[in-house]
Amino acid sequence: MKKTFFETIRVINAEAQHLEYHQKRYEKVLKSLGIKEFKSLKEYIKPPSLALYRCRVVYSAKSIDVEFHKYKKREIKSLKLVYDDKILYTYKSTSREHLDKLFEQRCQSDDVLIVKDSLITDTTIANVAFFRDGLWYSPKEPLLCGTTRARLIDEGKIVLKDIRVDELALYSGLALMNAMIDFDIIALENIKDIIC
């Protein structure tokens, strides 16, 4: 069975947002598959109209498919802590069965916050950042190095730090990051009401 990967790209009025970060990750994955030559993702992104789209680029070593979907934000107001020391999701793969099984453990929450080896990692769809003493901190070891996270690191807007599950009470705020929601602050003062 061939391995397939994907990029989710925010497209506003026919303009792909922060494409250089998606291109960099796309090339890194292809290089890991032994591919040495690749085209620019821009050549494949032809939005159907002027609107806000979620562009999904699904690719493998030998193929690439592009889909556009009108975007509707999924509201996340609560996260359940789930523990899994074996999960690996280094590349943005279409094989998400492990993540889906963790998501099923959310109970009444909107998503899960995954803990690996006592450290906070990600939700099933986003990187995370926690607010403390005027700074936003993001886990040093996420499951997936997201493109928005990479950009915010480059811009100096988030600081990398190991965030231990038993230290969550030290933080007051929580934000989610991905290509579609950018940096979405879901709590600034009541983190204990968001995470269960």
C-alpha cells in the first residue's frame, strides 16, 4: 500500500496563504521518500472562485491531487487529556487511524490533548501554545511540526519549551494553531475550564 501525505492550505480570494512553509514541508516529505525533484505547490493550486477555501493537497511519491472545500471553522472549547506513549505522527499522513482512536476518547469534549511521555504534544488537528508570564509557549516535541507553528517560531511569537502535563496549572491561556485557524486563542485566563 502506497503512503500518502497531505497539506492543508488556507486560500483566501485565490491567494494561498504562507505557501513557502507548506512547500518546505512538502519537499521534506518527498526527500524522505527518495524524491529529489519536485514542482512548486503553487502550480497545482487553482481555486475555483474568490472565497475562503480549505485546499487539501494529497500526494505520494508518484501522484498529487488537489481538492478545494469551502471552509467552516470547527469550534473547540474543551479538550480532554489522553495519554499515549507510542503514537508517532512525524509527517502529515493520510493514515490517521491512531489519531482517530484517540479522538474517540474525547467523551463530551470537542477534541483531545495528547500527552506522550508525560509531555503535552498536540490535539488531533492542531499544535498548541500555552500562555504564562506574558509569553506563549509551545511544546518542544509536538507530534507534528505544523506550518503555522514554524512561522510563529520564525516570527518570535512563540517560545519552545517542554510542557509537562503536571505543570498545566502554571499556565493561564491556551491557543490552537493550524493553517486554517492561524493562532486561535481559546482561553486566556480559564485554562482549567477548557482542559479535563
